[in-house]
Amino acid sequence: MKIYMFPGQGSQAKGMGGDLFDRFRELTDKADAILGYSIKELCLDDPRDELGKTQFTQPALYTVNALSYFRKLEEGGGIPDFLAGHSLGEFDALMAAGCFDFETGLRFVKKRGELMGQVSGGGMAAILNATRQEIEQTLADGGIEDVYLANYNSPSQIVVSGAAEQIAKAQPLFKKGKMRFYPLNTSGAFHSRFMRDAMGQFHEFLKGFEFAAPKIPVVSNVTARPYQSDRLLETLSSQIASTVQWSESVQYLLALARHRGAGAEFEELGHGDVLTRLVETIRRQTPDDVLDAFPIAVAPAPSATEPTPAAAPTPAPSAANVPAHTVAATEKAKAWNARYPVGSKARSTTIDCPELETRTEAIVLFGHRAVVYMKGYNGYFDLDELQPVAA
């Protein structure tokens, strides 16, 4: 099973793109006309030190990723079975799937970069060798507010996002044991509640365009499952403020390949090897029993207008052949569903956000997480993180 994947912000570097711009002269000229500057000059020379600024980084990466894909096809690389992209890279994946053309995608990321670049005062950091629970507990114990889990990059690497002063305040708290804390060179608190205004504006912008159904399945950062054709606009716009479920996306593809009795061949197209290294880490850190128990079925799309996860509720496993943590999570999900129907109200006990409403029944992810998808927030919440609100 062949998967092409495209990197996102953080993989940019002066000199990226090489001879791609001359090889695809017509597309490069179109990019220059849309952007109002030379994309080749920006990527190769960066004379004004702009490549690290979000509004320039995103169009640059999108273009290099896209041209790398076209080169792959020209050289006989063939059409993949699945596509995926990390954050910004997801636009390249959707372009490669035929949802829109190169120029339209560039207009999307130009607007996206401008909107995200306007949100200042934020920061991000990568935390290594700590679980979600350990990170949340450490933040809570340290009195850290306005810091949220933004990217699940691998089982051992989670990126947090939030107010810059709170990110700085959190750094010394993670200097214990094997934990490591690395501030990232970003200008905003991406994939957090700080991006909700930008998300709303981007949604309105995208409404002026038409999308085609993917010709190749694209795994979404938001749901870690393939995009649903009738949810393209909503899912893509919500991505700005939603957690990037990269680790689970890769695990889904690994589990699907395992289910099919095939190998999973990942190939990164674009600059660098960030995603290639993450995939290898995820492979190494994901036990076979987790992949065996991974929910890979796809549920029919509901009729409402908000983005919805594609994972179907996991059937009750047999304790005889399923790990104990999977059985426990399944029982927890069943107990929730018995008490709280879809549409029930709940509050998060870990982040400051308005009262939420369930959008699906509770399901099991990763083979051990009992979660439910929340309307409005557009993301999964662990059942342990929710406090039901009496009707």
C-alpha cells in the first residue's frame, strides 16, 4: 500500500526546491502571478529574510511540495493508494487527490498564511518522552493556562501551543526524567483556540470555491480518517484550530495495511525528511496489538453540516484475544453511550472552552482511548476529560 505524504510548516529551508522552478516554469509563473513575488527567489535565496514568516512559509512549502509531486509523476512514480499531509501539507494532498487544481490550492494557502500570520503573541513547543496525561498534569500542577495540545506527532512527541509567556513559563517544568522541551520557531499558537477567529474567516473564504471529491483517499489531520466528500470545506477550514492527529493518522494507515495483508510504503514528497522520521518512530513505538485492535471501519456521514470523524464505533471485543486496555476502553465507551445519547451536553475539565455537545457516540481510538467527537470544537475528547451537563 503506497502512501505519499507532504510536510508542513517547520520543514522549510533556504535553498529548497532546487531545479523544480525551472523544470515547471509555467506553474512557477502562475505562482508568481498569484503571490505577487518570485517564489523561486523566496525559496532559493530568501533575500528579505521572509521564508520563516507564516504568510510566506505556507505558499513556499505548498509550491515545493506540489512541484515535487508533479516531478514524481513525470518520473513514473505512479499514483498512490493514499495521501496525507501534515497541517499545511494536507492542502498538497487534497490537490494531488484532484479536489482542486494547483492554482486554487495556492490561493487557499496564501489566504491561510495571511490569516494565521495575523495572530500574534503565541508560541509552540515540542515535548518529548511524555504522554498526554503527563503533559496535562505537569501543566496543571505548574499553574499553566492557555497552553493546549496541538500536534500528536508520534507516541513520544507532542507539540503544545498557546500564549508565548505561558509557553516560556512551562519550559522549566519539563526538565525532569526523560522529558525534553524544545520551543519551536513559530509566530503564533497554531492548532489551538487562538486560531478560532482565523478558522471562521478561512471558512467564509473557502465557501467561494467548489471542491471535487477526492480521486485518491486523503487522511485528514482533524479526524485521522479519510476525508468525506461532503465534508471537505468544513473539515479543511476547521484544521487551523484543531489538533493535528498525525500519529493516529499514520497508525490508521499501518492498521489498514495490516488488515489488508499488505505492507505500508510511505514516501515523503517535498523538502526534508521530517515526516519520514516521524513515521519510523510511530512504527517503532506502536505495538502490534494496538494495530490489531485499531478501528478502521468507516461510518456513514451524518446529515449535519459540521465536520465529523469517519471512524465507526468499535464493536465489543472478546477479552480472549484483545488486550485488557482495549476491553476496558470499550466498556467505558459502552457505558457512556448507554447514559448519554448523541447531542448530550458536556464541559471539558482540561481546557477553557464553552459548553460542548456530542456529535457522535463514544468510540475507541488507538485501541485504548475511549473518546467522543464534540460539535463546535470539532475534535475528539477523552471521556475522562468530560463532565456531563444535566439536561
